Amino acid sequence: MSTIGKLFGRSPFHLVQRHMNQVSKCIARMNDALDAFAEGAFDQLGPLSKEVSQLEHQADQIKDDVRNHLFRRVFMPVDRSHVLEVLSLQDEIADTAEDVCILLTMKQISIRAEFADSFRKFRDLNFETFQLAVSIIDQLDELVETGFGGAEAEKIRTIAHAVAFHEHKADVVQAELLHKIYAMDDRMSIGEFHLWMQITRTLSAVSNTSEDLADRILMTLSLK
């Protein structure tokens, strides 16, 4: 264990990793709901939405446990507020997964052939951006062990840049998707059009918040 590790004890990031593991469960089941939505299996959306809500609630409980634990600790290798900010961003992603699933239950609409490919690319890029952010969180313990420097820090910086690039690609595809949806607004009911706007905007928060999370970690590195 490094000098920092010996001084402060076990890294608080293992608690953040525990929370992120629960957030990942929310996102995984959100993807299952999106699969069911794409296949027109609307009867599966209600149960999946309820399951994601339960997973999100469990994530909230873990978040509260982590916060209570952090406030009991006297010494920490990083500023307590930085850890809490990371935790809050992860919580936003779990909330987004729940919000997406709720939207999918609002009205039985189909993915139109004209924008099906763009929507698939959009959801995949959001998921990939999130997965890259998860890989950063997974390596935070090792970062503490190396004193926030060396190869581990560089590896995290590289992944953070990949997160930003994927988020940008998601933005580009989102714009493409919205153009196609707007081009069809005269062939949709007001309810269908509005729901597509809500689904697209809400799903985009997965990649946006994942980028914010990576940026927060980079900021923490810059302050060490």
C-alpha cells in the first residue's frame, strides 16, 4: 500500500464503486426495457419499469449509507465534497434510467422505420459512454494506491477523453435523430411527437451526465 493509503486507510472510492454497481443494474434493465420497446413488447414495459424503480430506490439507500459513512471519517485521501459530487452524478444516472422507463410506459408508440437506425445508434452511444465512465470508477482504488499519479492517472485521463468523444458522437446522432423526427411531425399525433421528444431528451442525459462524471474525476486529479 502507498504512503497515502497507509495514512488514510481504505479508499472511500470502494463505497462509490458499490453505488455505481447498483446504478449499472438500473442502466442494464433500462436497456432491457428499450429492447422490449423496440420489439413492441409493451406488456413487458410495466414490470421492467417497476423493477428499475426498485433498483433506483436501492441505489438511493446505498447513496445514503455512503454519505453517512463519509461524514464519520476523519481522514480521507480526497476532499469529501469531491466524493459526494461523484456520488450525486451517479445518482442522476440512476434517476435517468428510471425516467426513461417511465416514459416508455406512457403510450404505445412504435419506432418508425425512418429513424429506427438513428435511434439504435443513439441509445448504443449513450450506453457506451456510460460504460466508459463505469470503467473510470472501477479503477479509482488503484488511483489512490498510486498516490493519484503515474500510469493509473494517465489511464484514467485517456478514458475520460474517450467519454467526452463518445458523448460528442451521441450529440451528433441525437441531432440527426431529431431532424428525422421533426420531418415526420405531420404524420404523428401530438402525443406521439411529444413523447419522442421526451424520450430523446431524457435518454441523452445518460451520456451527458457520464461526461460530467468523468470531468469531475479529472478535476479531482488536477487538484492532487
